[in-house]
Amino acid sequence: MSSSAQTSTTHVHRDDVGSRMGMWLFLFTELILFGGMFLLYSVYRFQYPEAFHLAAKELNIIMGTFNTAVLLTSSMTMALSIVAIQRDQKVLSIFLQIVTIFLALFFLVNKYFEWSAKFHHGIYPGSEELLSKSSGEILFFGLYYVMTGLHGLHVIVGMVLIAVMTRMTRKEIINKDSYVRLENAGLYWHLVDIIWIFLFPLFYLIT
């Protein structure tokens, strides 16, 4: 009996390690994707420094700053939800996961209004207003929409993932003895946060 229990424990441990390794490998591929985009941004910014600076003035720094604060807070609530489940505080963990989802939704709503304002002013890919600007400004907004749009897609995926984790926590599939999946969801969410921390200064605080 003792040998069987030890084997079972070892098996779970190996699954947990494999799960963590799989998530880290996935996050590495995501870093390669965005790293390539950051490199492309750097090349074009070097070629068109004045145009990028001029285009950045069209962005709303206050909204960008607010969104940064929202994501940083959501990253904290996600981390605290993991701590809560480790301490066997199921209700608190679920509450913090739900708060994280609402903060993510708030980020997306804020981004929607920001994009809508740009569209209202005719600044969107293929518009006459944008095409009338210099090549550097066109490139800036092209990168802005692609990179922030892709990041927004990752936010949506993160929300769905955390919602699944919340359901699993309610059903006690995730508990104080088995919370690796929640940790992996947290790692993904922290990546989403880190990517925005790079996007924010590149587009909004460019000098």
C-alpha cells in the first residue's frame, strides 16, 4: 500500500513538472513572436524617428496609463488567487480570479473606446486620412494596430483560460493539493501583462 501511494505521488509530480515545462515552452514561443515584432518596430523607429514621434502624439497617454494600471492590478489579483488556493481559501481564490477577469474586460473596453476614437478621426489602416500622412506615420499606426490588436487577442484568450480555471476551482479539481493548472494560467496572464509593459512605452511614451 505504501509503495503504491509513493508511486502515485511520484506520477503526479512528474505530470506537474511536465505541465510546467510545457507552459514555459509555450511562453517562449510567444516571446519569439512578440520579440520579432519589437525588433521590426525598432528598425522602423530608427529609420523614421521624427515620424514616429509625431504619430505617437495622436495616442491618448492617459488611457494608455490607465490600462497599464489595470493590467498590473489584474496580475496582482491573479497571483493572489494562487496564494489563496495554496492556503486552501477556495472562495477567496475564486473571487480573485473573477476580479482578474473583470479587470481584463475593463482593459478591453477601454481599448475599444481608444480604437474607436482613432477610427472616428479617420486614423485606421487603409483610410484616406492615414494614407495622406508620411511613410513613417503609416508604419507607426500599422504596427500599433497589429501589435496592440494581437495583444488584445491574447487578453481574450487569457480571460477564457482564467474562466475555465475558475470553474475547475469551484468543482475542486483545482485545490490546495493540485493547483499547477492555475499556476500555468497565472504564468500566461503575467506574460500578457509583461508584453503590455513593453508596448506602452514604445507607442505612448516615445520621445
